[in-house]
Amino acid sequence: MHRLVELAEKSSLRENPLHFEIGDTVDVHTRILEGNKERIQIFSGVVIARRGSGTREMFTVRRIVASEGVERTFPVHSPKVAEVEVKRSGRVRRAKLFYLRDRVGKATRLRERRTTPKPAAKK
């Protein structure tokens, strides 16, 4: 039974997967339909959770707007999510960052994860 569900979901999966991790500061570009026009709206914040697998995989982004915390949950494989652009990589030691909900101001900052540049391929 599980294999049948996997085969049915395979067609709905994103061809080019989104590359981001928990703790990253991202810009989520979402497609919004207004009447017959389509536009892109950007929601930027920190990825605090990622859950599920396959077509049911979701991620939660949190940001502060007018000193109030706002969270939005996006499906990873949704066609409404046009792009996820990573602005900063945060260094975290856990899978869910729900403790950021209780923090205010500078306490919500995460340490930057340093990434080493990959060496160029030799010809």
C-alpha cells in the first residue's frame, strides 16, 4: 500500500528541490492570484520547523512584524511557492526552533553558519 501512495505522489513532487535548512533566514516567493493577474509576494524570516515527507512536507517561517511574531507554514512541493532564496545560514543544534517564540529583540539572533566554498572542478 505504501508503495502505491509513493508512486501516486511522485508526479506531484518538485523537480528541482528547494535547498534550505532549519535556522536559515529565507525569502519565500509565493505566487498570488488577484483576479486574472498573478504576482509574486515575498515572505522573509527564519525557518523554525520542517516536517513531513513527500508531498506532505511543510516548513514554517517566522518573522517579527510591528513587534509581533508572525508565522507562516508553506508546503515544500506546492506550485504556489515559486522560490526559496537563502539569505543567511544559521548555526543551530536542534530540528525545531520553537524556543524563538519566547524570545524578543536581539535574543532571536542565530549564529552564522560558515560554509566553505566548493573547489572548482578540474578539466
